[in-house]
Amino acid sequence: MKFIDSITKYTAYLTAFILALLVVLVVYDATSRYLFSEGSTALQELEWHFFDVVILLSIAYTLRNNAHVRVDIFYEKFSPKTKALINIFSFIFFVLPLSFLIIYIGIGFVEMSYLQHEASSDPGGLKYRWIVKSLMPLAFFLLALQAFKELVSDIRRWKSL
């Protein structure tokens, strides 16, 4: 199970690096646009693609660090055994099925984009739109891995309490 945490950790490092590149790209784009009246459609689209990378590849890391959205005003008052049971239920009935559904649909979505040679409709935009679309099934595969690891951990915790 440490292998899954390692994958999530190194994906988070990659995401942090992409986030740093995104900041540099936004500063460069804004400076060139407002100071020199120069703009690039490709750079603007690259900003959105980097933003997609940051959001999608951070989902599993957020789950790993228990920073995901939940109604904490109720959850924090529950016993550890009840918390583990709620987590188990959530993983089995929500996180894993939704992840598998998005992976299943997303693969066809990426395949269609690749076969159609989908590119930006804007002049000077980026080609190979399938690359950024492939992040969707990848991100939810990583989420499913992390959710499986968390599920096993919560089952062990529930049994030991």
C-alpha cells in the first residue's frame, strides 16, 4: 500500500512543478499583453491546460491527506469507528464507482479526440487536445488507487476499534 502513496506523492510533486510553471507562464503572458500589447492564443490555452493538470492530478493527493470536501461539523463529532464506517461506505458506494465510470467514459472521450485529431478552434491555438483530455481518466485512475488504499486502511481501522 505504500506504493500507492508513493505514486500519489510523486504525482503531487509533478503537479507542484506544473503549478510553478503556470505562475511563470501567467506572469509572462500578462506582462507581454499589458506592457507590450502582444498576446498569444497558444499561451492562453497552455495556461488552461496547466490549470487542468493541477486540478485533476491533485484529486488523489487531496484524498490521501484527508483534505477533501466533507461536512466536518458532523463528521468531527463521530467516534473513530463511525468515521471509519462512513469512509468505507463512501469509498464503496461513491468514490470508486464514480471513478470507474469516469475512467470508462473518459477513455472513449480521449480516443475520439485522438482519432479526430482534435485541436483548438482558435487560430494559433494548440493541437493535440487529446493529451489534456487524457488527464481525466488518468486522474480518476489515480483517485481509484488512492481510494482503494484508504478503503483498506479504514477497514483495518474499523476492525481494530
